[in-house]
Amino acid sequence: MSITGKTAPGPKPINNILSQIQLMSEFDRDAFGVVAAGFRDHGDLWQITVGGSQQVMIAHPDHLHQVLVTDADKFTKDANYKNTNKGLARFMGNGLVTSDGEFWRRQRKLIQPSFHAKRIEAYAETMVDHTLAQMRQWRDGAALQVDHEMMTLTLNIVVDALFKADVSEDAERIGAAMDAFQEMQKNQSQLVPAWVPTPGELRTRQAIRDLDAIIYRLIAERRARPHDRGDLLTMLLEARDDDGHGMTDVQIRDELVTLFLAGHETTANSLNWTFILLSQYPQVLARLLDEIDSVLGGRTPTLADLRALPYLDQVIKESMRLYSAVPAIGREAKEDVMIGDYLVPKGSTVTLFMWVTHRDRRWWGEDAAEFKPERFAPEREAEIRKYAYLPFSAGPRVCIGNSFAMMEMRLLLASILQRWTFDLIGAVPKAEPLITLRPQGGLRMTARARSVAAAAQVEDALLTV
Ligand code: HEM
């Protein structure tokens, strides 16, 4: 349907290649700064036309609600997902994150049962066991590459929980594949076609070959020994459509790679930012350690303990407000749509900047930039502006792993902080918005084994709260 309406405000169109390169490098240097300036200069909805393609930026809760929920069927995923050379589809194929329409609906219905509350609860022990194993390698006072530790840990968990498989020996190759995956989305590379064998492009090709080898091996092993292990891989292998056809290996590969990638880097980065914030806010850390120590009394945490750890929940939610692991998501308008007072023409890209929404003083108050977990205390959480907090998105395409991730982060943090705290080495890293939000340059911290002396320090800090 074609409709008429005002064009959204924004800077002059950028058409020549030099200006495009300049914009890309500004974006590379400070993407959040560029975007925030756009909202400051033009208001809640603004647009920029680059090389003839119109890109609309939104961050107002009402607009996010419209695109994600009320008008969700008027949008598809944008080229950042679907482009098979430079988008997520290059790695993920046509899996749950990148697919649309009837195919997506069918696959979501098929995969959803693996994420039902009862199924997820069964993963709790696996999550804690992997954490205990990972911590055995840490040494008191030693520098720890926390980002690598979290990536390996969350990868092992998602693969064990969903596919009952062990990829620990492939962790290095998968880590390199993740780096290539993130790097592929760096803006400047978008201007170079994928057939040009730049070093980055060669790394991407190698990463896909490595991931394929690992995933097809998992599929072949399971097809060879098809007894039901009650996991997601078995369900995918046994799924039949109305005509009795099963999924091809390529379709299963796409869903596995999707869950593999979507299911660990996001969680790992949310944990990274939580450790960084806790190292900067000793009073929050002290209160959290006090809660963990008094509830667990030295016991390894279980699922049943989580209800008694409300502050832990608040800390994670607040950390994901300030450092949303997925800071923005993109859609393409399938038809002309009015958002607020403005016409968003068919074919425009609409980018939803949760990063901006999560830090907007109108919804979070003058102290929006501060790390204050009490915002999510039960009596205050209900007052949060609807759709101003969307770390897992909303509507039909809401994150399927939402509850899995929340449970995982709570169990991991409780298990780790019971025994270890971390001091940041160097300055607070810059947030690097690739596909997920990474601490730029990685995250090195000094691991401190908690002892009686450490517990006494916690008591001291608490007295000053
Ligand atoms: C803190 C951790 C996580 C965060 C912040 C996060 C965030 C998100 C967001 C914002 C989306 C929406 C993307 C869009 O619509 O464009 C999404 C989708 C998705 N997430 Fe997560 N996620 C997390 C953990 C997980 C986990 C643990 C899994 C699986 C084990 C997972 C699997 C997926 C899948 C498959 C989708 C696509 C769902 C669909 O479109 O039907 N995520 N996630």
C-alpha cells in the first residue's frame, strides 16, 4: 500500500563514494557518537540516505513497539542479516535469526519447545558443572583473559545443553571463527565486494569452512547413532513436514550454526560487561557478594537458589541496560509505513537503537549513565516505561534464548563470584559495536581468589553503603 506523509528530518544525502568512506570511518571511530548526534540534532526519528538507500533511525519506545510488535508483519530483517556476502546469512544461512515469513514461523514452532521453562531448567546443572571446570584453571593474582574465558564457557554450555555434544577441542577454531564473524561486519569492509580476496575475506572463508566441518561432523555422528537423546539436534533430525519430508543437512546446519553463534557470544559479552561494571562499583559488588554468601553459605548454586538472589537478577538487568549485548537491530519496510509523524517508504532500512533508548534520561532519569541495579527492584521495575528496556527485543522475533540466557548468567555469576572477584587491568574498555557489543581490545582482569580476608573487606565496604 502506498501512502503519503512527511519525510523524516536528517542530514543531506551522501552519494559520492568519498563521503561514504568518510561516514564509514566516522562510524568505525565512534558509532554511538554519530548515532547519538543524529538523535540530538533531528529528534526521535531521523533518516540518512547513503548511496541512494534510505536508512531510518529510531529509539523512542513507542516506535520500537510499533516496529517490533504492532506492525511487525510490515517488516522483514534487513540486509545486515540477509545479505549472503556481508550479512549474518553468510555464516548463519537461512536459520532462525535470518529467515522470515512462513519458513521462519515453521522453524520457530519446531525449535521453541527446546526453550520451554521445564526444558531449560534441566540445563542448570550442566551450566554450573562447566563453570566449576573452567574455574579450576584460574590462579590467584594471575591476569586472566576474561573475555576468552567467558566465550569458551558459554560456548561449551550451549553446545552441551542443546546438542549434547562436546566441542571443547575445537574451541580455538570456533573462537577464530567468531572473530572473523564479527570482523566481517566492520563497516569499511562493506564497500569491498566479497570476491576480493582481502585478508579479512580469506579469514571469513576459512572460518566458514571450519564451522561447517565441526557442525557437519556433529550431524553425521548423530545420524550414525540416531537414538533419541532428547536434545534439540535429535528434534531437528526427526522433524517432518506435512508431506513427511525431513530437514536437509543444510537446513539443520543453518539452525545449528545460528544457535551456536546467537547462543554464546551475546551471553559472554553480557557477562564481560557485568564484570567490568562490578569492578568499577565496589559498593554494588559488596552488596552482591553479601547476598550470594548469605544465601549459598559456600554451597554450589542450584536452580532453586536463584529465587533467593534478587539483587543478582537486578545487577544483570542493569548491566544489560547500559551494555546491551545487541545494541541495535535492523529491519526493512515491506510497504510504506507511518512511524510517528513520518513516512517510512517501502524498502527503507529501519534501525532500532536500543543502546540509545537504554540511556535516554527521559526514561531513566538524570542518573541514566550510572550503574544502579535498584532500578530493577520489583517495586520499581513495574514503573519502567514500557518498551524502554529491550535487551532481548520484543514481539514475535523476541530472543528465543531469553530465559536460557538469564538463568545461565545468574548461575554463572553466582558460581564465579562465590570464589573469585576481578580487578580490571588498565582503563575501562571502549564498547565496540560489532554484531554484538564487545569490550574493544579484549578484557584482561586480575583474578582474586576470595578468602576470609576478602570476605572481611566485603563487610567493610557494606558498612559504607
Ligand atoms: C544475554 C544474552 C542474549 C541477548 C542479549 C540476546 C539478544 C537477542 C536479540 C536482541 C534478538 C533479536 C534480534 C532481531 O530480532 O533482530 C535475539 C534473537 C535470537 N536469539 Fe538471542 N540473545 C541472547 C542469548 C541467546 C541465547 C542463549 C540463544 C540460544 C541458545 C539465543 C538465540 C537467539 C535466536 C535463535 C534468535 C532469533 C529468534 C527469532 O527471530 O525467532 N539468544 N537475541
